[in-house]
Amino acid sequence: MSIQDRILAPPDLSLRTFEGRLLANQDEPVFDQGLAFDLETVMARRQLLKLVGFAAAGGGLLGLAACLPSGNAASSGAAITSGASGSAATADCTIIPEETGGPFPGDGSNGPDVLNQSGVVRKDIRSSFGSASGVAAGVPLLINLTIQDQSKGCAPLASAAVYAWHCDREGRYSLYSQGVTGENYLRGVQATNANGLASFQSVFPACYSGRWPHIHFEVYPSLEQAASASGKLATSQIALPKDICDQVYVTDGYSQSVQNLSQVTLQSDNVFGDDGGAHQLGAVTGSIDGGLVVALAVPIGA
């Protein structure tokens, strides 16, 4: 067919599209088009919102904002009821220790790869996404990670990407553990804002046998580069303070964690034991009823 014939030929209406864009994987649903497709969708919608913002008068723009989803009290800046526990910042700007991603990373390095699944870029990681529908139960926990560039005096690292994951209330990891291999909850990716902050709405993880309660995370240069584990800048873990764990584990669903926690310490843990989690112990605020917040500053060698 000549170039002129191609130009004049009618479009193939049998091909599937989404928001005017041709789907690269015609045999897959929209939510399985991959991270690159998600990023293009997000950027297009952000640009649309910017145009609407410039054109709208005050009341109209506020009306649009009112239609957007809102977070819980912890993520919206509501008052925190309990004091801080742990350490949110690294005062000496020491690069956070490099740790194992563990046997259940889900980043494609040992089997399952959630990073290439459409929908993984999200703040609320309590539910599964795509074709899975499970929801992780437990005490609400907002995870705040502030990524810092150690080479620049621990200045905030904006537009980086953070992949966070952890076990559920029963100590299981989605994609791997028996009973939840078909789920992908408690896993998600977020870009850091101008202050270097990436936040995830989750639930408090269990203490399973042999490990101190923790949250895994990987840092990438950007959302685009978060599609492959080979491009990560850092891999580490957040250690959760014992006093908060003690309070959480007496609530419904965490009973096994009480015994498991009694058999391990930060000093005996095979990850945090070298320094007792000195640079990885999160600062926790909030309450059991209102939701908890764990914060950690993460200096990396960007």
C-alpha cells in the first residue's frame, strides 16, 4: 500500500483504544497495559486539570476539586493524638543502610513482577488492583518516606520513585504466600514531591517468626525507571518501634504477632542487628483508633 493509500484508508475500528490512545497490548485489559501506559495516562490527566484550572473561576475550580477523592485523617493533616516513638530523621545525614529486599520483593528479581502491572502507581495500597480484589485488614498506617540526596547535604530528592511493600496482618506477602498468591495488595509505587516525600496508606504489618516488624522499600531515580528493579538507587527497610507494636498486636487479628515479637529483638534481628536499627527506626505518631503514621528520613547516594 502506498503512503497516500495509507493516509486515505479508513481507520481500523476493530482496534481497542482508551481515552483516544491505541492500546499496545490489544489482548490485555486496560489495567494490564504496563507502567509506561499508566504514566502517560496520569500525565495527560494532570495536563487537563492544569488547563481547567487556568480557565475556571474560583467557584468552578473548587467544585472540580470537591469531586476528587480525599485521604483519611492521618493523610489530610488532622491532629495526631499520641506522641512520637522512634526517630524520623537521620541527624548526621548518614546514607541509609543497604538491606536485602527479602524473598518476596515482587519486583521481578525472583519471579513475580508487580512493577510492570498497570495500577501499581497508587497511594492507597490496602487493596489489590487489576484483576485481583482482596483487601488487607488491620490497624490503619500511613507510611511517610522522605528521600534525601546525601551528596547535597540531605536536600529533598524530588521526582524520585519509591516502591513500598510489606506483609499483611497474618504475616503473609501477596504474590508469594499461601492463600494470597493471587493478590497484589500492600504493594505500591509513589513519586516523591518537592519535599522528597512519598506516602502510602496501608495497614500495620504483622511480626512473623524470625524477623522484627518491618516495611520494605526501594528507591528509583524516577517513575519511568521504576519499571525495572535493575535501575534502583537503594533498597532498605523501616523498623517499627516496640512500644507501638505492643499496642497494635493486642488488637483483633494480630494475636500470633504477640508471641513472635517476644522471640526477637532489634539487636538479634538478622537485618537490623548490626546497629539495632539506628538509622532505620521509624517515628510513629497517631493512635490505634484514629490511625498511625510512621515517618522515616532516607538519605541515599543519588
